[in-house]
Amino acid sequence: MDAKERRRLLLERLTAAKEPLTGTWLAKELGVSRQIIVSDFAILRAAGNVIYATPQGYLLPHMESTKSLRATLACKHKQDKVDEELSIIVDNGGKVIDVIVEHSLYGELKANLMIGSRREVGEFLHKLKSAKAEQLANITGGVHLHTVEVPSEEVLSKIKEELKNKGILMSS
């Protein structure tokens, strides 16, 4: 199969998927390396396709949940509080859509997270540790933004209250 056909199949697989698909799974499915899949997605994005890369895998915008309320939370903490921060959000019924930091040279840097459950928090933390990576917020002294998705204002208020009580939510 040529590259054009493989990219068509990638879009087809993502369109049919009910959950994010990992690069490793897609590589095995299509008989190529994971790096080829990463390159294919870069080319597909450059062609105008909206494809999210998250810790759970690749997904298309139609796979996002339909909860109606989104908010941006300004947070600050050290790496040892990542678990606590994410768990507070998901345990109260929220979903962490992304993390955003303001880099002095590059400006806004954003990473899609799409974390909506305790299991996904655990998977994210495992990947963070096994990759020997640091959280993106370390480049800003722990200051970062999260876009969160919640079902109601009440849920958002509860999340904010708990994050504030733990010293994670920055005052506005």
C-alpha cells in the first residue's frame, strides 16, 4: 500500500473509532512503524484535517464528549501535585481537555490531554513517569491553564473550591 492509501485508511479508522486509537495499534494494524504513523498524521494535519493527539491516542473532534460547559482554570503547583489536581477534576465529574503554558520564546504552548476518569489519570501519570518527562508547567514555574469540560456550573464550582482548598487554583 502506498502512503496516500495508508493516510486514507488512518482517517477511515479514526472516523469509525469509538475511542482514541494509539499510534502503536495503528502501526501494527497497517504494518508500518509508529514513526510512519506520526509522520502521516503530521501530513494529514498539514492538509487541513483536525486530528487530536492525546495521551490515550489519536482522535477526531467528533469523538469529544458533548458536555456543554467549558471553563479555563489557572493553576500552579509542583510536579508532585499533578495526580491530586487531575483527580479532583475527574472525581467531581469534569474532563481535563488540555494544558496550556505561556513560553517566553514560543508563546502559547498547548497539549491535548482529554482526561476524564481516574483510569486515564493513572495512565497519564504512568506515561509521564516512564517517559522520564516533566510536566509542561515546569517551564513556567508550575503556572498553567487547563480547559475543563463539566456538565454544570455546580460541578465547576465544586472543582474550583477543591482546587483552591488544596492551594492549586490561582486566585483571580
